[in-house]
Amino acid sequence: MIGKEELAMRVALFPTCVNDTLYPDTGRAVVKLLTRLGVEVDFPMGQTCCGQAHYNTGYRHQAEPLARRFSDVFGSDAYDAIVTPSGSCGAMVRELYPRMGERARAEGRGDGLARRLAPVVPKTYELTEFLVDVLGVTDVGACYPHKVTYHPTCHGLRSLGLGERPARLLRAVKGLELVELPGAEECCGFGGTFAVKNPDVSAAMGADKVRHAESTGAEVLCAADNSCLMHIGGTMARLRTAVRPVHIAEILASTEEEPLS
Amino acid sequence: MTAAGGTVHWAADADEANRIVTRLVRETGETEVVKVKSMATQEIGLNEALEEAGIRAYETDLAELIVQLGADRPSHILVPAIHRNRGEIRAIFAREMGRWGRPAPDGLTDSPRDLAEAARLHLREKFLRAKVGVSGANFMVAETGTLVVVESEGNGRMCLTLPETLISVVGIEKVVPTWRDLEVFLQTLPRSSTAERMNPYTSTWTGTTDTDGPRAFHLVLLDNGRTDTLADEVGRQALRCIRCSACLNVCPVYERAGGHAYGSVYPGPIGAILSPQLRGTASEIDASLPYASSLCGACYEVCPVAIDIPEVLVHLRERVVQGGEVTRRGVKVTLKPAKGHAAERAAMRAAGLAFARPGVLRAGLRLASRTRRFHPRTLPGPGRAWTATRELPKVPAESFRDWWQRTGGGKDDGRGGK
Ligand code: SF4
């Protein structure tokens, strides 16, 4: 663990609109975790949504004002980094904001959007990425004596290339037994509006994911994205499975003194 | 190719291609043709068009034969009869082969060996009798005017060499400049489609030769929406597809929905981006195809020619819900948004407005928190799509932003801030 005095990092937290509204525990866990690691965390109050749902459903133009707002709120030089506990929102900023800028340019609207969004692109990090790559820690001093399996969500896995980072963090957690999830890399079937536009296929994918999680004998299925966990967890609750969903931030925030309730 | 004795025809669309092929077959005086497995001829519905003109087209690829005898539709690019099991195939062969030619042997079992042998005997008769062959091509090499067919069973080789007349219908995107370029694809295609280092049969031909093979060769170059697709900067990458089917095999949606659900000869992720471009987004199925994906990106990861299928899907979603400029037959036209998205557009606009003003968002959140005890477990209308199989998340007593403000960023929180 790195001492506070070595780091004087100041980060802006983007819990995401989903976590802000539905999963505040995850946002609180990130605050607790980063603070423990000596990082100064700020929550810019002007933030709302990165625009991912709009963009991915075909409403790129409606996503643009949200992206501009995101950049205005988070682009300040006062922040060394922007941290988000969501692989898909992280991918939205890093991968799709530049693409939005390019498309605007291709539509003859000039460089304005690309320039406006540019400041936030390189300094936005998904939480596990920030911990491993920027802070350079894998042992975050957490304690979570449970059997856990990890689901790598699609955007974290394929867009951001999180790779082994989450597993390395989890393996360093005291008391945690990490078991491999069969078919881990297959999508859980959430896919934003896909979940309601193609509910049958989405539910079938979700049920398979839950079945795989159950087969591991784990108590907890963790992931770095609550959107996917909302779908997986909603399926688990309906199927009344023994395994339950927990965001990785909450596991990493948990300590012997203050265990995750 | 012309110098080598071939004749080149241009077909702007499916109808024109079908007319050309029908005329060419009629000119030979024949009423039947043998076919090499070909996506392009499926795309234009050639068999049906020939049938109307009184010409019988016999599929000679084993899987296509199963589909044809079963009056069925293909469900996979590479293995069109993947939805059939051995028992079904046995029943189809026993029942149908006699009506199309040599009947299946008595006492046919469902062992793969017996089924393959029955198909061999049935097809051999066709190969030896047919005077006209119809094929597509996997590639065309521009520098020498050579066509290339890649296959596993050897039926293609028979169709390409035995008949007197050979007609090939090939999409214009299949051209590679040189043999050196071809080399790359001859390695890429089998590896990505069947995981073989090399496929069993690779046939190449250039026009006609005096000593062997067909006496007459016709190439029908098929556009059918390809030039228009090329005009679209984002969508054009779909034209790179070499039909390896790797994206189908890895797609969780294809795996569960099956190939027929895509309403086109091109199923799976590539179909979801190709059909709405080649056919347009006017029909209900074509407008829905861009949404037949969770955007998980597995297809992009395996695609040997790096088509960013999720990117094109999102691009086409935009076309469906927003309309926009597209090229149709070389002319720029502005599409209206597809019907049936009005409620969604309104919802997106409302969300956009709330997200533009944190105050509005916050008031909404507080209202949701205050009424959370009354939130139902199942929803009516479109919300049912969620609650039929999944619980709704519980709205928390306090949003993150309220907690942050109340506790000064967690600094004076009783419940585990700093
Ligand atoms: S899109 Fe790519 S993976 Fe899919 S069939 Fe075409 S070449 Fe193969």
C-alpha cells in the first residue's frame, strides 16, 4: 500500500448516472477506497450522464450535449484523472468521444466538438485501471473473506482491455477465494436497450450467465459495471439463486475494521 | 478475362442478374443447371427465378442439398443446414431424393457415412448430366482476370470443370488486385471459417481453355446495393467481409436466436450490418436488425478483416431512428426516421433534458426515492420486457449526490466514509 504523503493525486469521481441514482453504495465504496489510498476525491456536482445509452441506441446527436457537459465538468486541469467504476462508461469517453468528434468533422461541423472533448479522453480511467496503472497498486489493503467469481463485462474486456487487472486486485484481497467463471467472456445479455428490445434473447443470455456463476459455488459474482450487474442481479433475484452480485469497488473497499455489510 | 475468352455482364440489382443468368441458360437450350454453393446467388434468389423460367437448379454442396431437398432456408453462411440433425437429414433424403433424381438407397441409416454416400450417388448423376454450371466466387484476381472458389467437398470442382457452360455470379467487392493479395486471403479464410490451415479444394480459372473445362464462361458482376454501401464512410467496411462466418460462431445472439431470425441469407452479426445496407432500412426486419445485438464486441474481436461490427450497428441504429442521408442507386437521398420509435425518441429527449440540468435530475431522483415503497415489482407495457424475467433494482433511500452533499464528501458520514 502506498502512503498518503507519496501521492497527492486529485481525481474527479464519475460514479455514472446509474450508480448515482441506483447504486450509491458503489460510489461511496470508491470514495472510501481511493481516500484510503491517499487520493483526494472530488465529485463535481455539475455531472450527469456520459451519453452512452443515447449514443448506443442511435441518438448520437442527442448524446453530444451530454458529452460536452461531461467534458466541461470534468476537463478541468485541477484534476489529475477522472475515475469511473464502470467499464462501459469509461469506454464511452475513451473510445467513443473521439469517434463522436470525428463524425462531427465528417459532417462538416469542423473541429469544435473534437477539441471540446479532447481534454477528458486521455485522463479518464476505469477504477481497476486507475488502481493498477496509475497508482501502481494491486494490494489495496482490502479484506473480504468470501468465495468470489469475476465476470469481465464486455466493454471493460474488449473496449478498454482491462485484462488481468481486476483479477490481480481480487487475488490480493485478504481472505478472498477467487474461482474461475465458466464462459466468463461471453456477454451477460444486458446491452443497454437490448435488454428490453430483445428481452427473450437477453433473458436467455442472463440465465446462462447466472447458471455458470452458480456452478462455481461462489457466494458472490463481482464485476466492474453495475449496469451488467443490474441485469445479472435482477435475474438472480428472480431465480432466487444463492450467489449474489457485488460491484468490485465494494469488495476492494471492504476492510477488516469496516467490512462490507 | 475477356481476352481469355470469358464474357462479362454487369447487373445493377438482383432482378437484372437473374434476367441475365436466365437468358444465358436459355441460350444453351438446357433446362437444368448444377450449382456450386454461393451466397451471391442466394442473395438474389436465383434458384427461384430460374424455377419460374422452367429451369431447375440443383444445389450440389451437401448442406445446400439438405436445405433444398427439405424446402428449407439456410441458417448459417458456411454450414447452411446446421439447424438439422442426422435423423432429420435421413428422413429428408429418404423422402425427397427420389423426386429430384436418384433415390436414397434402401435402408438408409443416419450415420454420417451413409448419408454422405447417399448424397454422392445422388449428386454424381447430376454432375455427369449437367451441361450448365452456376457458381459464385470467393475472390477475383484483377491482374489476370482469375476467379477463385474455396471449398471442402469437391462438388465445386465438379461443377466448375464438367459442364460446357459456366456462369459465375460474383459481388463486385470480391476483387483483389493481385495474386499476392490473394495469398493473404487464402490463409485467412480457412483459418477463420473452419480452423483449417488450408481448405481441401481451391479452384481457380481464367476464362476458357481449348483443351479442357467449359467451352463458354460468363461472369455476372453483381452490384445490388454494394456501390451505395461503398458511399457510406462508416458502413462501407462491411464490404470487406470474406464470409468466413467466424462472427456468427462467436455471437451469443446468433447462438440463441438461430440463423432464420435474421430474415436474410446473411445471418448473424455480418447479416445485421449487411442486410440493412444492401436492402435499405424500410422493412420492419431490416430496421430491427441493427438492434439484434448487445454490442458485446465478440464479432469484432474475431473478424479476420477487422470489421468493427458494433460501430456499424450503432451507425445503422442512428439511420433507423434519426433518418439521414444515404445513397440509393448512386443518388443521395434523405431518409425519414423509421416508424415506431416516437416514444423512444421522446424518452431520449426527456433524458437529455434532465441530464442537461442537474437540478431537474436531482428533483426526479428525490421523487423516486420518496416514492420507492410504492414501486411495483412488475411493470406494464414495454417495461414488462424487463420485469418478465428480472427483478427491478431497488431505488435507494438517498442518491449518491445527496449523500455527498449531506456528508461533505463522506467526511462526516456515520456509515463508512473516511
Ligand atoms: S464479418 Fe468478418 S467474421 Fe463475419 S463473416 Fe465477414 S469476415 Fe468473417
